[in-house]
Amino acid sequence: MLDFKIESLNLKPPPSISANHFRDVQHIATHVLIYKTVSYSEVVVLWI
């Protein structure tokens, strides 16, 4: 989980996505990783 936290700090929201929405995606992605072990990059692609 520590690796995910470090990696997520380096990610920037795409210009077309508001900061609030990006935080929501990060929150959802965290839970997906916990329960489904899906990579964060895959979750971002699904939500764009």
C-alpha cells in the first residue's frame, strides 16, 4: 500500500478533469486496489 501512496502523489489530474473529480477517482481507485487488486492506471483509464 505504501508503494501505491508514493505513486499516487506523482499523478496529476488531466486538464479536462476537475481537481475534485480527480480526488474522487483516487478515493475510488484506492478501494478498488484494496478489494480487487486492480492497478491504479487501469482505474484511471476506466474513469476518463
